[in-house]
Amino acid sequence: MGYNEPAAATAPSRTARTTQSSGAMASNKTETAQQLFDAFNARDLDAALSLLHPDVVFEPVSGAVLNDGEPYRGKEGMHRYFTDVQAHWRELTVKPVHLREAGDAVVALGHASGSSFAAGALRDAPTTWVFKFDGGLVAHIQIFSDERLAREALGQT
């Protein structure tokens, strides 16, 4: 992978998290996205699955390498993603720094760090995650290493 994407290890403390630019209380969507980061960083697949729509589509940057360029689909796909992360990353952590709603989505800006078994390391790589929801559950996650691409995906050029 050697790029950036949700990952494991230590989650930032709740006091260090920034949610909305107004400083307002986090919405359910924002809190759900944060809980998903926490679950991934703890490698708690069951907690992560409880936040995901059964037909979730997950498009990590590493999918181009680890999943033949295809997104991970459904809960079975998320099982495979967690397995792929364990197999290819010695460690991988994500640190969302700023989460905010953008229409029906939550955009998280932050950093990814880790070391893979084969490709080397990445340190504090700028990363943007876009979470889209269906019925209160995360139905689509896409990860970008370029904020411009994330804006385009949201129709905000």
C-alpha cells in the first residue's frame, strides 16, 4: 500500500478531535465516522461492521494493489480488507484531524502512517476520507491522497 488509508493502532483522544468548523456538537454522521476510525485503529472488525451498511462499498487507495483495483464490497469485502491490512502492513494508523459534514456525506481530513512488509513506510501522509450514508449507516467510503480528487467526488470543484 505505501499510500494512505484507514488504519490501525492508536486513535486520537476525544479531546484532540476536531469535528465541525463551527465547534458545534458532532452530528450522528460525524460521530459514526469517528467511531469507524476508532474501530479500524483498534482492529475491531465487529465494531466496524456494526456501523456499515450491508452493501457497503469501500474504495481504499490500496485497493488498486491489494484487491485487483476493485472496491471491497459488502461485509464480506470488509472482512477481506481487514485480512489484507494484516497481511500487508506491519502497522498502519490513521489520524483524522478534522471531520465535517458536506451534505449527506462526512469528509475527514487527516494523516495516515504505517510500514508495510514489502513497500516501505509512509509517515503522516495527508489523507482525505469521504463517508456517504444510507439509513444512518456508512454505505460508501472512498479514500483520497489528494484533496482535489475528494472535492471532485463530492461535486465540489
